[in-house]
Amino acid sequence: MKVIWDYAYYWGVLSQIFFQGRLTDLALLGSVRDELQHCQRLNLAVQALLRAWSGASEKRNRAAMLDQASMPWFAELNRSLNDRLDDAAFKARIRASTAQLRRLAGEILARARDCDPALEAAALEALLAQPDYGGAERLSAAPREDETMLFAVPAG
């Protein structure tokens, strides 16, 4: 979960700013400030959840290789770093990434709560209850609403 979250945040937000050559474009970054701040808060809340979940876990996971490339949305997120976006497309990308991170955070929270319903996640729940910043645009290869973004839970 942590690896998937870390890469999704890195490729979907932080790397987009760098790869799109927007590090010093303060006007453009300011236009998506709310989304960027929301993503930062989501990251902090998900990291706290993952630490709490790990601390409460019985560490029952068996060693297994998970093929991250088998998740089309994840492979596309990495591929998208090669795109060249104008200002409008960059804003749309950040909004779509924000929506995607919100969905992924919700799935991670649900998976964590399936394992331990008592896990503390008030900060994450509050963030997920906020509006989605107009992220109606979907990233290409994004899973349908009825599909999970995460790997299936292994049997046993």
C-alpha cells in the first residue's frame, strides 16, 4: 500500500510540476494551490494511517511479488510524465491527480479498516469529506468507479 501511495503522490503531483517545467511558474502553481495543498494534507494523513496500521498489524502478509505494471492506471501515471502540457492541460492534470489520490486514499482507508476497524483516521476522513476540487477529469487508464485501484487481497 505504501509503495503504491508514495508513487501515486510522487508521479501524480510532485513529478508533474518538475517534468512539466513548472517549478518556477508561481502564477500557474498559485492557480492550483488549493489542490496542491489538499494533496499535501492527504499525503500526511495517509502516511499517518499507514504508520498506525503497521503498528496495529499482526504482520501476517506473506512474501509476494506484486506486479505494479499490472495496474493500468499506475503504469499510465508513470508514462504520463512524458506528456507535454499547456497551462490548461496542466491544471486539468493536477485536478485529475487530486481526484485520483482522494479515491486511492479512500480505498487504502477502507482496506485498513477491514483489517482493524478501530484504526484512528479522523484527519483522513475529514479530508475525504471535503469537495473534490472539480476533479471530474479522469486520468487515462483510470479504473472505472466499480473497479478497485489496489491489488486484490490475497487469500489466506
